Amino acid sequence: MFLDKLKKLKSYKTETTPCKVKLSSNENPFDLPEELKEKIAEEIKKIPFQRYPDPNVSELREILANLYNVKESNLVFGNGSDELIQLLIMTIGNIKNPVAYPIPTFPMYQVSSDTIGREKVEFQLDENFDLQKNEIDKALEKSPDLVFYASPNNPTGNSFNRELIKYTADNNVFVVVDEAYIDFSDKESFLDEALNRDNLVILRTMSKIGLASIRLGVLIAKEEVATEINKGRLPFNITYPTQIIAKVVLTEGLPVIKEQIEILKKEREKLINELKNFDGIKVYPSDANFILIKTPNGDLVHKKLIEKGVLVRNMSHIPKMENCLRVSIGKPEENEIFLEALKKVLEENF
Ligand SMILES: Cc1ncc(COP(=O)(O)O)c(C=O)c1O
């Protein structure tokens, strides 16, 4: 009986089939340069492994505050932004009041709400996967305390209507704008809003720009808000190695990362243009490091791509995502392999 609640939960699912070309997790496909890895190895050697890490993440905090042009007190750190999502669901508002988010979106808002036992209000996006005022109004009638907007959204790739995000925040709810993919977008961030409002915060992550392995997420909020949220954070959630690696990469590796992001943005446009010429494929616009495509048969195309050594994310079983696949932008040569494989799958099966 103690496990009854857990038995009803579904855990976060990810694609794990080993494949030559992995385009399934929205990672940066480029590894760090060898010289940077050498530097990291040297710094890691200096860690006193018997000691706890700095609970205040002080040195990294200074680096990130400079990078985002905010005060150190505006930042709260998480073991990935996943942990910050969980922290917000645990701490913001009354646990008896629901968490709301538009669907389809990043599944962790649902997974963490269910784990914590908080009600959910899921509302619909329009046919272009954008927010709709009437759906927001209907959701607000159910009195949520907390609303999550992933913008750019995963798995759809588009950014949401800014005015409707602000409209939501004007309605006495706490709004989280999850900007996991903002580095790939030319749209404006909600950073300024976060620094000026008591009820809006943004989330950022190092995972999509090349450091998925170290698990580092950042919440940016007004000082008074960040201070309160920080009280719920576990004391040593950012490991010593994570702090060291992020420090090295965010000081010495930034030009490389910026270059990689530019390559990926160009590759995204190239992929979108190529796919527009594929019969039977609909490609959606994207501000992220992945694209969403609609195929004649999602399950079959997904399976046949795996047989050809290419792993993408099958979204077919999610409502409104029938026959859709999410394809992370890879290295130029990986994208070529994907295009070739998809062309063959379409020729051979449809
Ligand atoms: C919208 C969104 N938010 C948050 C995350 C989680 O990122 P992290 O690796 O920092 O936990 C993801 C990862 O896919 C995501 O798509």
C-alpha cells in the first residue's frame, strides 16, 4: 500500500537504442576540443574529493552572473533544469492548487507534478503550436498557482506569443519561462521580465549548448524571489566536478561553443530547406536545436531509420503529434546521413 501512488506513475522515457547517428536528445553533437578537456582534467585532479562542494557555487555564480549581465543574487542553481522544475513544483504556491502548462510540451512538468501529487491543468496549443488566449483563460479558471511555458517549446520547436505569456503573468499566477533552447533562437528572452516581476522566472540550461553530461541548470529571478526559491534547494546539489568543469568551459570555451551554435543554426535552416522538398514530409519552423517533422507513418519511419543507423525521437504517441518525429540537429555529416536515410525509407516504404 505504501507503493500504490508510485505504481500509478510513469517515469520519463528517453530513446536508448544504440545507433551510429544519435539525433534523439537535443544535445550539442560536438564534443569539447581536446585542449579544453586537458585543462579540465588538470583542474579535476586538484579537487579534494573528500570535501563537499561549495554550497553557494560562488565562483561559477560570478561567471554566470557576468555572462547573463545580472547580479549573483539573481541566480539559483539546479542539477539540470529538471531539478529546478521539480523545486518550483514543490515550493511555489499552494501544493493543493494545480500546475498548468500547454500541451504538447516538455514532459517533466507533468512527471514532477504527478510525483509530487499536484493537480495538473493541461491546455491546448493552436494548429501552429502557439498559445491561444481562450485556452489560457479556461486554464486560469481552474486557479493554478504555477504555469510553465517552454519557449522555444519542446517538442514543437516554436517560440510562444510573448504577449500571451505576459498576459498570463498579469493574472496572479507564477509563470516559469523555460528557455532551455533560447541560445538557438533569435527571439527576445524573458530575462528583463524576470528581473522586474515578482511572479515570473526564467530557466536556462547548459545541457543544450554542450554540457549535458555535467547537469547544470540555472533559474534567473528578481533577488527577493531567487532568495526565497533558493531556500528549497538541496545544499550540495551542484557537484564539485560540475562546478569545476563549468568554470573552465564558460571562461575558456565560450568562443568554441558560440561557433558550434552558429553552425547548428545554419544546419537547422539547411535541413528545413532540404526537407521541404521531400514528398510526404511536413516540416515545422524551429527556434531550437531540433526540428519536428510529420511523416506518412511515424512508427514505421522511426523503426526504419534505426535500421539505417539513425536514432530520432518518436513523438507519434503523443496527442496532436500523430506520425511526428523530433530530429535533433547533428553535425553536418550526421545530418547528411539522416537525410539520405530518410529519403531511402520514404522510397522503400511509401
Ligand atoms: C524545455 C526543456 N526544459 C528543460 C529540459 C531539461 O534540461 P536539463 O538537462 O537542464 O535538465 C529540457 C530537456 O530536454 C527541455 O527540453
